[in-house]
Amino acid sequence: MGASLSLVPLIDYFARREFLAAGLRPHSVTLPYPDGGSTGTCTVHYWAPAGEPRLPPLLLIHGFGPRATWQWRCQVGPLSRQFHVIVPDLLGFGGSSWDSPSAPPPSEATQAAALAALLDSVEGLKGKRVAVAGTSYGGFVAYWLARAAGPRRVGPVVIASSDLLKTAADDRAFLKRAGEGWSGAHELLLPAEPAAMRRLMEMAVHRPPPAMMTPDFVLRDFIQKLFMDNREQLTHLFKGITVGTDKFQVTPLSQEVLIVWGEHDQLFPVDKAYSIQRSLDGNARVEIIKKTGHAPQLEDPARFNNIMLDFLMAADPAWTNGSSIRVSHHLRYLILCTKQSIGFVSFFQRITTDEKVSMKSSVTKYQRKN
């Protein structure tokens, strides 16, 4: 019965609408797979404005979980007024894939190499300096890209809610915070049952959604669309993470760095922001956003956007062509992206009143029918 009602296409529609309204359009490009031992290719799907950039380029890198359009929905509007925004799907997510089943799982280094090749392939971007921002897993990739490409290719770097220093001990502490009954971090981060999905949401979001918005049939729908349809590939990707191993050593970057964290993040506790700052020789700027969890860009987008814009504009004024921050640009998004948390990884808190009514009506109709 639940198969007849899916909120995922509805959320996709509203998220895509924000991207289109910001002037971004979907694109894809086929590139050599960036593993030196592979002769295969990969397809990278991304959102970007059409034509050559007229504004400084900014790359937004998503994390595990919801689609890139969901994770950056509240940023593309304000940021696109100052930057040529590019939002890719990392390999194994969304519309990005690779064609070699024998290739090892993409590591952060592989993902970063694919993004570097993408930037070189985009009209007008080859050789241009690009600012980079990554959230959660995307922060791992952003750090690796900045270090590998160097300051002549990658400019200011934003690391959001991304524990670059994560260890096996941190995984054990995460499971302890999650409570009893979980065999490993993967059981929560790649949920297969409503209970795991609900616990993940409770840990990721400072103000979890009300129960009426997350009945089991809704959670099963999210699990199916986000974690089960491509579960084998996501599991493969999970195994490719090198953070916490000898392959991922954190050293200071030459670029200016902003570290943004949610005050109540239970996936990566806030004290890790300062540990990362110390590992970068204390030169990174740290901003803690109050009353937010693992996704501050969704729970308090107005604050997140202002912090990010202030940093990017101050980091390299010549690179931004002297552009100034205009707070009025955020007015629509301050209204649209309310501070009331009622959704999956904070998504539902960002929907308009009409969208809330539509989704609430759909849930009510289903419950009456059943």
C-alpha cells in the first residue's frame, strides 16, 4: 500500500526547483576513471550555470546520505549571486558512476581526482582557481582536493561537519552515543530498517522531526530510494573511505581554511573542529553554529550562508572581483528556510508553507486509507 505514496519525488521536485531558480542546470561528462590501474571511464553528473563563468567559481561537495540537491538546497540561491556555483554528484552517488566493476572502491583521493578532471572539462574553468566547500564525507574530499591540487588551483577551503581526524576510537564512541543494539557504524550510516533511520535522524539533527512526519512507511520509502536501490555500490564506497588510516594524513594547507560545525553534532562532536584546527597549525578559522547538529547548512542556512560568504569574500578580495555581500539576497531564503526543524536530515524544516500542507495532506490521506 505504501508503495503508492512516495515523498522522495516530491522532495526532489522542490530541491531541483531551487537549483533551477538559482540558474543552475544539470550536466554530465564522461572522463577516464582516475585510478591509475584502470582503463575504464566514469560519468560525473553535476549542476552548474550554462556557459563560461562570469563570477568566481565555487565547488560544493556533498556528503553521504541525501542527494546533493537536498544537501545544498538552501545555499545555491544566495551563493549563486556571488559565485559560479558547481554542485557535482560524487562517484557512486546520484547520476555519477564508473563502468569498471573490478575497480577498487573510490577513495577520497579518487573522488578528488575525478572532481579535478571535471573542473578541467567545464567550459572556461580549466586552470582557473576554484573555492571548495565540503560537508561531512564531502569535507574529506574537499581537503584532499585542496592538498593535491595546491593553492594555484584551489583557493579558499570550507570544511563543514567533517572529522578529518576520525579514528576507530571515534567510531566506537559514535556507537556508544547511539545506544545499544548496533553492530557497527555502517548499520546507522547506511540504514536498512526504520529504527536505524530514525536513530540516525535523531543524532544528525538538533531538533528531530515530529513523529507524525516520520511514520515507518515514510522512513522505508526514504531507505529504499536513498540506501537500498544502490546499496551494493554505497557499501563499496563505504569501504573505500581512508580517513583514519595511514593513507589519509592531515597536514596544514597553504589555502585559507574555514571550519564550520554544528554545536550539537552527535555524528562528529564539536570538539573535533578544534582538533582539526590544531592539526592545521591553528591557522583555520572555526565557526560553531548554535542550535544545529550535523547539517548546519540546513538547520540554520541564513547563519551558515553569511559565515561562508563573509569568509570567501574576505579570503581573497581580488579573486571575487571586489564583489560585496548584499544581505538582502538572503531575505527570501531566510523566509523559505525557517528555523523550525521538522524533517529528514533537516530537509522538511526548509519547505514552504504550501509544501508542508501538501506533504501533511498526503500523509493524512494515506493514514486514512490504511
